[in-house]
Amino acid sequence: MRAGKALPFEPGEGCALDIQGESWPANSKSAGTAMWAQAADKALRSNATVMVTGATDTGKSTFATYLANLAVARGLTASVIDGDIGQGDLAPPAALGACTAKKQATDLRDFRADLFEFVGTMTPAGAEGLVAEKLGSLVRRMPSGLKIVNTDGYDDLQYRRMLARAVRPDVLVCMGTGDFSALAGPWELVKVPSSGQAAKTRAERVGRRLEQYMAHVGTGLVQKPMEKIRIMHQGRPVGWDRLLALSPAGMFVALGSKGAVSGFGVIESISGSAIEIRTDVHDFGTVHASDILLVDSREERITLQMQDL
């Protein structure tokens, strides 16, 4: 576990937690999961949709994992939908992921995504409507039961309301300090304290993103002829000539089949007749472009304007 990481569980009766290194007593009103128990009781209802919002590093992912753990323990059918396109746990950057929680976990990354949606950028800025649309789509596509929706830390009130309207939660959990009254709506508004975990450094964030890319890209090489591939960017078709003009070798992409995202890859080479992608996915007919380049184990951003694509 990384230093300062809040854990979504506590030792119960008959259990011991072995911590190697420094440890200290904690107040259950300001640390641990006990401070969330009352909010969890309000949220854990069969067939309820619970959306978790708040600033960066307030413990949204930990709280979502905690809810999933409680749901599994109580025998509830629970789905987890991860809407953090910049620092997600169920999907690589620029994508959203969803899964069914079948066992308890210490981290959202312990779950394996069943469904994906792709946005193509690591930040909601400029793509707020698309992120909301994709998040709402994932919520509707998951089976009935308890749905736990984690969101990103993009601090924009209008954006958060947009997400809530797309998700249509029964309970909106607001984490951290601040006035959340402007988020009031037809849902129940529940305010919970932050986990107080240490903020992640920029290097930690980049490292975690690179881990997610590598976990989803694979190592195979797949070549497809141009006439059998459609190029898309943020839901719009793109001409091959425009993509070629960007010199997209190293571009991180999503791969689509039958209207759904079937996996991810990195463009190795592209010409007027064929495209070669590093991926373990073979069955795809659509390549979704992004503004992310992965070159020599580094993450770079390219500015994609609609006139470019």
C-alpha cells in the first residue's frame, strides 16, 4: 500500500491488523471507516444508485470500495462504476469502467471491469458533456441492484450537477468540507468527512496512470487493413488522412467491436493502407483516438482540436 493510503476496512472482533513500521491510535470520528458507518447505512439499499462526489484526495475511491465491501458482506448484488477518467481504478486513463463486486477488496483495482466507455482525454475540461453521457450509459448498462458510482475530483459545480443528472442517483454522497447545498436535487444528499489521506504527488499520479495503461494494453501486435477500420474521436468519425497528419505513432487508443469498447492498445505504425496496434485484442473494427501518447514509457499529451481530426 502506498504511504498515506486510507484503507476501506477496519479490524473486527477476533482480527488483528499487523502494521510494519510506525502506527498510532486514531479517533473513529476522524479516521477509519467507522466515521462512515451512518452514511453507509443510508446508502446501502437494494436497487439504489449511490453517486460519490468530492474534491481530489478526499477518499472517494476508498469510500466506494468500503460500500462495495459492505454490500458483499450483506449479500447484496452490487456494481461499481468508476467515472474518474484521469486517475481511474477500473479502466485506463481517458476511459470509464464498471464491474460487479463479487468479493471484498482493499482497493478498487482489485476488481476487474466488465464494461468500458471511452472519452479520449484525461480531463473533463472541455468534454464535460461527453463524460456525463458515458457515465450515465455505464450506469444503465449494469445489471439491476445496488450501483456505486465513483467520480473524479474535477472541482466544478456545474459539472458535478451534470454528472448527477446523467446518473440519476437515489443518494448523492458528498465527501470533504464545503457547502454542497447547490447539489441538492431529487436525490438524498449525504455529507461525509474526508478520509484525511495523504495527497498523491504528481510522480505518484503519473506512475499509477502508467500502471493502468500497461495493465490494459497487452503485448501482442495486430495489423488491420485500412478498409476494415473506422477511426473515431469523441463519438465522431475521423478521416484516415487527418489521423495520418498527426503522426500518431504511440497514441493510446480504445478498440471497438459491435458498438462497445472491447479493449485498448497503442498505435505502433500507420500508413495509407494499414494500421498496426500493440494490443491483445483481435476482434475490433473501430479505433477510438485520444490525446495521449505513450513514448518510451512516458506519458505525453497532444492537443487535438476538432479541426485537426
